Amino acid sequence: MLKAGQSLLLNNRRWRLRQVRARGGRSLELEAIGASEAAQGMTRRLSAVHYGDELFIARKRAQDYWTAHLRQDWRDEAAGPVLACRPATWLDLLDAHTRHPAAGKLKNEFSWSFSRAAKYRRCPRAYYYHYYAAWEGWRSDAPPPVRRAYLLKNLTGLARWVGNLVHESIKFAVARLKAGQTISETNLIERMRSRARADFEDSRSGRYRQQPNRLTGFQEHYYRVKLPPTAWQESWAAAEQSLQTFTRSALYAHLRRQPPATFLDVEELRSFPLAGTKVWVQMDLARREEETLIVYDWKSGTVDEQELRRQLGIYGLYLQRTGPQEVKGRRGLVYALAEDRLLEFELDEPTLQETQAAVEASITRLRGLLLDPQANLAALRRFPMIDDLSVCRRCQFRELCGRA
């Protein structure tokens, strides 16, 4: 660790440390006096962060650092030893951040989910930012690059927001059915409209920056994307149309006639162990009809039947392990709202065996990318960027990749 009396070499200028103060977590505050001719007698206050023996000192430019290794980068000079620092970027700091254990008590443990695996398939670098670089970004003493990764992780795009609005509204309606109650379409739409207004204002005003995990922030506002004047109205209209499709459907009418006791699970976050790993699931609805377990999923966007089969197969594995064991069958029902179409999938034993093999293979692959699988530590270089800029244009992390 640095201490008063030692010297730093920054941009070929020598600085002698007058004070080194810990500020909590990994943060340090340095007070240095210029010792070379170009900086003689000047005083500077510097913010720094350390990861083990890796030191990062913030430069005046927002996304630049100086970095040095506290054991390997000392240089002997006539005026005495000096820690030779070299330029670094935010990505260099994030790389160090993900190669070291968390500073707080909450550890970043490896787990698996359908959405996590899908994110890796879309872009390994976005996967790295989401599950590793952003960890501890909620802490006030986290370095700015980590807090920024956490902010970007929590941004939403207009299309995804529409899907979330619809899902939350359907969840509320179905949860009422589970409780033996109903809600009118008018009240449900008004409730969704109130949520939409609050989300838009939280984003437009920038309030989301204070609580990015609780308040909605739109990529379109963050990146100042120029949208047609009608874009927001059209998005709202799409959300309202999808919700009306659901509330006026034969499926919803059927659900309203079912006893509340048949509703087992309404979009609760659950997990089960597989291949020594916690696997997360969140079913839109799980019900029991006589001797059959039925898992439901609502899709507001386009659907890929092969992807749906994979996702429902994972739900089937969860129900196989945690649901009532005396049932004779498991089925999956997907309601494609945009097409007003119901798709049905049999979750039989061959399907579940195939799903389990695919999940285990994915777990092995994702664990194999880690520097230390046991500690869940990752290195940036193992998660390359992709070349498809059409994907990047929709990614909330594009700023970190220099593709904003």
C-alpha cells in the first residue's frame, strides 16, 4: 500500500506524497507535492482506487486514469525510488474490478438463467458488463466506471419498456385472480397509464440516476436519441393494445373461471440446483388442472418457437423438481399477444432431458470463461465485442465500448 513520503511518476513528472488517506472501500485520497522541475512546489489532490496491488489514479479527463502495480512498477532514480504510472482507461479499471473479489459482504456468486445465457449469445462483452463489471455499482464508494456500468445495466429501451408495462399489468391481473378477486380492463389500463407517466418523468428529469435499480431510465434519454414526436404515443398505444388483447382473450376468460387454489405461482423469482449451480426461473404463471401442471408465458413482441421451447423446458425442469410429484403431465402455454395466438408445448420426459443437457452444457461453457470459477472472477479479454453494429445500436452498454 502507498504511504506518505513515497514518490509517483505521472506523465514524466515526479510527485512526492504528503498524505495517503483511506476513504472507505478501495478508495484513497492522495495529497502530492511536485518534486520535478516542471511541477516544483505544486500541490495536487488525487483520487485513487486500489485492487490488491493494482493502483488507479484518476486523471483530470473524465474517463482516464494512471495505473501502476505496487510491487512491480517501482523505478530506481537518482532522487530515489519512484512508482512509474502509465495511462489507463475505464476498461482497464473495470478489468481489475472483475478480477478481484467484491469489497463488500455481498459476493457475486455464479448462477444461471435462460436470460443470462441468451445475453451471452447476443454479445459476450455486454454479458461481462452486466454480470461482472456492474457488480457493486450501487455502492457510493465504488469507482466511477463501476457506478457507470451499474447505471447502464439498469437502462431500458422503449421496446423493452412496453413489454415490461404489459407484463406487470398482466401479473397484477392474474395475481388478483389468485387472490379470488378481479380488476376491470378500464382500471387495469388506468393503472398502467399511471405507471407509464411516472416512468417517463423519472427518466426525462434524470431522477433515475439517483436510484437506477428502482426508477426507470430510458436509453433514448441517456443517449439523447432523436425520436419522432409520435414515438412515445405509439409505444403507449402498443402497450394498451397488447393488454386489451389479453383481457379480451379466451385464455383470460378461462383463467377467470378457475378456482384460486389452482394458481400455484404468479411471476415469483424461484431457483433450483442443477450441475452444482443455482438456476433461476420466473414463470409468468403456473397452475394445476387436475393431474396436469401448466406453465404460462405472455410475449408482447415477436416469438421464436425454438427459443420458447428452451425457455419452457427450463420451467419444466423446475416443476419436475419442486412441483407436486403425483401429477401425470406438464404443459407449456405461450400467448403471443402481437399475433393473438396461443402456442402449446409438451414438457415430457425427452424434452426435459434434452433441456437439462443443454443447460448443463451452457453452465460448463460460462464457467469455463472465468479466471477463477470458484470465486466467480472474470477478465475483460475473455469476453470480446461483436462486429454486428445493429446489435450495438440497441445496447445500453455501447458507451463503454466506444460505440455510442
